[in-house]
Amino acid sequence: MIRVAVNGYNVIGRRVADAVTAQKDMELVGVAKTRPDYKAELALKKGYRVFAADEKGRKSFQAAGVACSGLSREMSSLADIVVDATPEEVGVANKEMYSDLGKSAIFQGGEEHDVAGLSFVAQCNYEKARGRKFVRVVSCNTTALCRVLNALDQAFEVERARVVIARRGADPDEYKKGPIDSVVLDPSTIPSHHGPDVNTVLPNFPVITMAMKIPTTHMHLHSLIVTVKDKGISDSRVLENLWRTPRLMFVDSGKQGFKSTANIVDYAREIGRPRSDIYESVIWEDSVKAIDNEIYLFMAVHQEAIVIPENIDAIRAMVGKEDKEQSMQMTDQSLGIRSSPK
Ligand code: NAD
């Protein structure tokens, strides 16, 4: 059993902890939190050991009468690997602690590529993480783009990709963030950071991105225009290739009635996904269009969930024995992700 600790227990950390407990080859050592809030109480109810981020935190757990098993440093020392799911720039500050303890660690997309020197998306570069001490799982948008662009490149050789990203303004529990009634260019200059971030996984990939924030909390929406060298593409050839690509979900606005991201969230609730999580990049099948040598499509990304399978695969790649296919299959099965082909 691989012993896994989760440092930082909110949007990503809570999901990673649950996904770890769903793996046959992993054991959750505990989770570390700054505050003894309702999320700490729920973690204890699930049987997780809860640790405090620091001494001040431990005192607040004591004062609130919420059980605390020690500090995050002690938790990390009990693990084979730590998944750091703290906010951006906190992860890099924690790196020294993991190094001191001789522990492997996974950082998230809020950290810079340099924190680990390897930015990870399972289907693109699983084997490169083999035996590494530190790996960074890239952000939600980068993960979604890498899955699709890599697949299109392997099939049709991408000449250039242009992507416009409408980003959710905040996660559902972030009541202090916005926008509420505007579209915020994020940034107004071109490119946004997403294209360069794709290049941390797929070096030199010819992609340029533009981004804006919109008043929604549930999903991002990507509009892709991808020019390929293959002159013989057609809607059906592109679709057949995407259907064979792992970790994509397909919806249709016509006969199925998926008109918006709201329908996708509703669908995830109806099929009983925990927290209505969607781990797949969601592609509108009827948006997939080949015109000359350009491919067009719309894709939705559930920012809270898409990196969870990648974290689980990164754990196996770093400290486990399974190869890419074995690990992705185990992860997908445990989380209810469809296996390709469609
Ligand atoms: P979050 O703010 O929701 O959760 C982080 C938690 O860590 C908070 O509860 C915070 O109190 C706690 N924390 C702060 N300092 C800590 C410390 N020293 N030790 C332990 N806990 C500490 O953040 P998040 O959205 O889960 O994001 C975590 C990372 O994942 C970031 O790098 C982020 O960029 C990345 N990410 C976020 C999303 C998303 O949509 N939320 C998607 C993909 C990747």
C-alpha cells in the first residue's frame, strides 16, 4: 500500500483525499488543515486523521474541541508521498519541509513549473514522472487542453492551435470572489498564461490562448480552433480520433439537449457523481467541425475535479509499479470514468 498524506484540504485536497481512499493500492495517512471548521468535522466523520497546518492551528483545534492528530510535518513524516493541495505559493514554501523529511511530493498548478521541474498530465508524460521526488500536476485548463491537443497532434499533426477560454469567476464556495456582473479580461494582453503552461507538458507545442473571467462558478468553457497539417480531415475522422482518447466525455446539444454547462452539472448530479464531479474534458460532439485543415470545437472543464485522476496517476508514477495504461485504468475504474473507445 502506498501511504499518501494530503496537505491542504479544500477544493482539490478534499477530492484527492476521497480519491486516494477509493484506490486498492493506497492508504490515506491523514489530511492537514489550517482551521477546525465544518470541513475538518466532516473529515473526522469520514474517519480521516486531521492534522493542523501549524502550532497556531493546533491551538485553534484544541480551543474548538475538534480532534487533531498533530502537525502537518508529523503527518508528512508518516507518508510515502504528500499531495500538496495548499493555495498557490504555499506549496513552494512547503517544499523545504518535504525535502528535509526525504518525502516525495506532488504540487498543483498554482505553483510554477520550477517547483518540481516536471509538469504532469498522465496521458502525455506519465513515464517521465517515474521515480521522481517532485512532480507538479498542471492546472485544470492546462490538463484539459493537453488531453485534447496531444490527441489531435498525434493523429493529424497540429500546425497551430488557438484557444479562447471563458473562465469561471470563482469556485462555488468562494463567496468573496467575482465578477458578479461583468466579463473581466484575464488578462487583456495576449497570450494568457495557459498556452505557455501547456508548453511545460508539451514543449514547443504551437498554441496561443486568450482568457476572460465570467460570472459562473461551475465550469470553464474553451473555444478551440486547431490547424493541422493533415489535409484529409473530416468531422468523422476527428470525432473517431477523439472517441479513442482517454478522459474525454461527449455531449450533444441536439438530441441529448446539452445546451449549456448547467446541463452538464445537472447530468453529473443525476448519474450520482460525488459532488457532481466531472473528471473528463467535456466535448460538444455537435461542435466538432473540420473546415479545410482547421478543427473547431467547444469544450467544458470542471475546474474542481479534472485534476483529481491526474494526482492519483502521478502518485503511482512516482512511487508505484504500474505502467501508464494500468494506472489510468485503475484510476478511471475507481472514479467511474468511461474507458475509451466510446
Ligand atoms: P483552496 O484555497 O480551496 O484550498 C487550499 C486549502 O489549504 C485551504 O483550506 C487553506 O486554508 C489551506 N492551507 C493554506 N495554507 C496551508 C498550509 N500551510 N498547510 C495546510 N493547509 C493550508 O485551494 P484549491 O482551489 O484547492 O487549490 C489548491 C491548488 O490547486 C492551487 O495550486 C490551485 O491553483 C490548484 N488548482 C485549483 C483548482 C480550482 O479550480 N480550485 C483547479 C486546479 C488546480
